[in-house]
Amino acid sequence: MKTQHIFVILFVLSLSACQSAYYSAMETVGQHKRDIMLDRVENAQDAQKDAQQQFKSALEQLSELITYDGGDLAEQYEATKEQYDASKEASEEVAQRITSIEDVAEALFDEWQDEIEQYSSNSLRRQSQSKLKDTQRKYRSLIKSMHRAQDKMSPVLAALKDNTLYLKHNLNARAIGALQGEYKSIKRDVEVLIKEMNVAINQSEEFIELLQVEQ
């Protein structure tokens, strides 16, 4: 086995060990995996809502830019760049929140399955297995929805970056005219993004309610 492959495996194992140690430590203070998952879904939901507002703000700035009617174009460029940077940061925050959910979900479901095998009662075992499968099904639907919304951010970010770069090197009225055609396309993409994020946010709320009921 190549050395670099060994390092990759060791790195993955160390991450897994760190996660296990973290969850074990949290359980000693009464914070179980289900509680952690609930918190992380709520945090992801908040991050999605923040991202929604940020992309709307970026679109508003672009709208102001293309209706430019005199003034300092350098200021318009700085405002456009700030909106792009903030949108990129919001997108990265959503991605991190999704990853954190996936991490704890894997640990939670593995633990749940292991504990099902410990039942002496066949009836209770079947009930727990059924509840696990139902929770996993709803989780898969949720995480798929979150990833679908996250994927919709990429074309919007790419377009915002293009506009920012173009404006940086073309601080003149002609550049504004060139960006007007881009606005309609970005507006459509943002509208699709907002729609997908609303679906993910609503599914997050349903999943949060599910976890709260089962506690």
C-alpha cells in the first residue's frame, strides 16, 4: 500500500475516533446523539434562512448596479464584491452545517441499530426497528433536499463572481450595460434557489418536530 494511502486511512480513522470521543464526552453530560442531531438540524435551518436573505441581498445589489445613473462606480464595485463574498461565506456555512448533520446521523443510526440487537423482546425489537427505518427514511429525504438546495447556490455564486470580476476591470457605464443581460439569468437562478431552500427549511422543521416527539 502506498504511503499516501496509509496517511489518508489514518487521517480518516483519527477523525472517526475524534467524533466518537466527542459524542461519548457529550453523553456524560446528558447530551445524547439525538439531542446533538436536533441542535445541528436547527442550526442548519438557521444557516439556510440566513443564506436565503443573503442571496436576496446580493440580487438587490445587482439590481441597483444595473440601474446605475451616475455616481462612483468604484463604490458600486466594492458593494458588489462585498455581497459576493458574503454569499460565498453563507454558502460555505450551509455546507458545513449539512456535513455536521451527516456526521451525527451516521453515529446515531449505527448506535440505534446496535441497541436494537440487544432487545430480548421480539415485539419491542420490531417496534424499534420500524421507528428506526421511518426516521432514516425521513432523514434521507431531508438531507437530499438540503443538498439539492446547496447545489443551486453554485451557479448563482459563479455568476456573482463573474460579474464582480468583470466590473473590477471595467469601471465604466458600458460595463453596466453588459451586466444587464446577466441580471435576468441570475434572478431566475436565485428564485429557483429560494424555492429549493424553502423546501429544505420546511422539511427541516418537520424533522425537528419528529425528533422532539420521539424524545
